[in-house]
Amino acid sequence: MTLITPVELQEYQSQLVNYPDADVKVGLDAIAKYDGNLEAAFSELSAQSGEATFRQVDLAEFANRYRDAVCSKPAEDFLGLLNLVAGFLPPPASLAVPVALYILKMGIHNYCRAGKAQPV
């Protein structure tokens, strides 16, 4: 389970005060509803999306689908990563929020390195 703290959530909410897409605020609201649990929020948001393909994967698997795209132009701050992820994901943009935060919690360098084949 990947969690963000209430302090982190407040910081991310403050960064989105002037964000133009209201769907991302829905994503943060879902995370708040589940006390920072990114997986639970992602499950709810994917169920609400109506897309069967979203409901068939968990957060980690979903984030892994976009690793090549994200790592080709990695951003290390929340807004940069959110914009990058939202650009690759189909709507709704609310799904990009837990994905971006999951990647940030993992660390962008660790996330990108995890996708590279490890020598045996």
C-alpha cells in the first residue's frame, strides 16, 4: 500500500489551486477520502471512469504501462509529472493524480531504473 501523508496531500492541493483541469482535483479528493491510500483512490477513480480496461489493473501495473513514456522526459516535481502523465493517459485526468503521486513516492529515478533489464 502506497500512502501519502495529510501534510503531503495539503501541499499537492495547494499546488493545484490554479490548475485548469477540475478532474485532477477529483483525484486528490479521492486520495483524501481514503486517507492518502493511492491504491484505494485509484480503484475508485478507475471504477468511476467507466473504462473496463482501467478496472482490470492495479495502480502499480497501470503506472508500469507508461514507464517508457514517462522516463523519456522525466519530471521530478508534482505538476510537471502530473502534466506528463495526464498527457499520456486517456481521460479522465483524475486517474493521472494517483499515478503521478505513486511515481513520486517511488522516486522518479527508481521508477525509471525499475523498468530497465537488470543484468543476471
